[in-house]
Amino acid sequence: MKASPTLTNNLQAVLADLIELHVQGKQAHWNIVGTNFRDLHLQLDEIVDAARQFADDTAERMRALQALPDGRSSTVADTTSLAQFPDGLISTEDAIERIVAAMEAAVGTMRKVHDEVDEEDPTSADLLHEFIARLEQFAWMVQAENMKPTAKVTAADSK
């Protein structure tokens, strides 16, 4: 099977976002400071590893479909849907919000292109399903670092 221009463009959009997610995760990893630094530092490495693997899986799928992936930094910078990550030190709280937003943007691109991808190549759509599930799980786990319980538990409640 040879990918159509539409399938190629859709997978390329996913690829650009995954490469950018990998880069932003490392930027955050190197420059975070504050509460729960170590936990977030380690979580970011998990996200980076997954994003890098997902990008590789996407690019290799494109090649299997005779499409040409473009992972050049200029292409990624020009086409990603992720907001630019700030330079300098960043608090763990702000890093969490930005990384969650980046994962949500990447998932948004995948959901946006999913139906067209699935129509032409269900195998590529299966990859998107895996990526979405894992990135949404990461987003939930990282976002929980900034969440506060909605109900206050007292000693009387536990009796």
C-alpha cells in the first residue's frame, strides 16, 4: 500500500507533534525547580521516552507506506500544534501545566486526523489509539501533582 497525500500529511502532523513533545519534555526535565522536583523529573523522562518511541513508530509506519517523514527541526517548529515552551528555569507547577497542555495538543492532533487515517489505513489508526491512551494516562498522572482534593476528610469521617 502507498499512502495518499492526505494520509501522509495526517501522519506528518502527528510526527511533528510527537517530536516537539519529546523536545519540550527534555527542556522541562532539565530546567524544572520546586516542589516534587525529583518525581516530576523522573515522570518527564517516561514521557520523553514514550514520545520518542511514538515518533519513531509513526515515521517507520510512514516509510512502510512509502511516505517520507520529515523530522527536521525547522519542519517541526513550523508545523507543530504545541505551544512554544519557555526558556529558563520553570517551576514544577508551571511545567506540569505546560507538559499536560502539550500532551493534550498532541492528542488533539491525533483525534483530529484519526477518522481520515482510519478510513485509509486502519493499521496506522491502531497506532494512534495506542498513543492516545498512553498520553492521556501520562497527562492524568502528571496533572494529579497539581490537583487538590475536593472533599476534606476529618478523623470523624473515618469512623
